Amino acid sequence: SDHAWGGNYMMFGGGVKGGQIVGTYPDNLTDDGPRSLGRGRMIPTTSWDAVFLPLAEWAGATPDDLPNVCPNKDNFPASHFIDATALFEI
């Protein structure tokens, strides 16, 4: 489970630009690392919203739809979101 913030996601399909890892992998996975909460729990670097917003755009959501589809989008700068052209053949 992503517990509403981050996790691992896989996408399949003819329009998906595969063979890539998107986001930032932590440099330090020890309990002393800057993203560690201890006991193996890490603060993710890429939110679910960063992946879901371009997925919604690719699926046909319009800019007017996005506040309903991705209500947390205004909590992040535009640079946080992955460009749909990086994930899908458009």
C-alpha cells in the first residue's frame, strides 16, 4: 500500500514508454539516511500525484477535470509532476 503518498507503481500497455524508472531513488537507505523514519520506513521522493496526474492527462482528463481527479495537485509545484510525454507515446 502507498499509504496515500508514495510507493511502487508499474504501468503496462502499448502507449507506455517502458524500460525506465521514474523518480529519485534515495542515496542512503540506512536508518541514518535523511529520508528515513526508522525501522525501514522511508519518506518517498515522488508522490502518487506526480504519477497519477500525467496518467489522467493521457487518459483524456482536461485541465478543468484535474482539480477533481487530482485534488492535491496544488500542494506541489508544477515541477513535481512527471510530464506525460515522459511516460506515454502521445
